[in-house]
Amino acid sequence: MKTILIASDHAGFGLKEKLKPYLVKIGLRVKDLGAHSGQRSDYPIFAYNLAKEIARGKNKRGILICKSGIGNSIVANRVSSVRAALCYNAKAARLSREHNDSNVLVLGSAFVNEKQAKIILSAWLNTRFKAGRHQRRLNLLKRIEKDLRRAKS
């Protein structure tokens, strides 16, 4: 059974809690990295913790949820080898996997309801990376990440 990571802030907590049983139902083990209540919290903490776990490679995919999804996307994409995709529909989710091999799906609870989120999630989980010309572009991203790391040292 594959494990998927999930995290949210207070604004995404309700949607996160609704998606967890769905993920289990479709055969995934869920590792919840917080928030563990709807009490006000800071999205950067949860997004960074999930992104670090993905970057370490033990877990291949994760889901982040906040109100708009924008903050989580910004944080997660600062972590090397994380390709977080903010998706408000199934087509964007499919393309994020096919073309970008996204490994973190970001949802905005203010823009997608539970039903829409399940459709988006299903598309994202069931779409494979196409490679080909898209692999060339991912390789360019890896070179950029490497250059940025060198520039910092």
C-alpha cells in the first residue's frame, strides 16, 4: 500500500478531513502532517514540512490545502525537487502530471468543494508522466536547481 502525505492549515482543515477517508477508500495509506484542528495556524510550517518529506524521497506524492492554495504553492516550490501544482480542475491536474511530473497537488478550499477536490485528486493520482519532450524540460529544471544551490554556496 502506497503512502500519500497530506497537510493543511486551518483554512484547509475541513477539506483535508473530508479527503482522508476517500484516499483510504481508494487504497492509499494517509500520513497527516497537520494541522490537526481548525484553529488558526500558519500555512508555511505545514507546506514546508510536507515538501521536505517529498524531497527526501521516502514518500513520492503529497497534497497541500489552504484557502487559496497560492501560499502553499509558493512554499513547497522553494524546496528542491518539489514540483507543486495548484489545480482548480481535473484538466490542470492531468497536465501537471503528464507534462510536469508534479509530486505535490495543491488545492484551494475557497475554490474547490469536496466533490470537485475528489475529481481533481483522482485525475492527479491516475495520470502518469509522459516523459519525452517533457523529460527534457524537467532535466532543465534540475540544472536550474543545481545552479541555484551552487550560487548559494
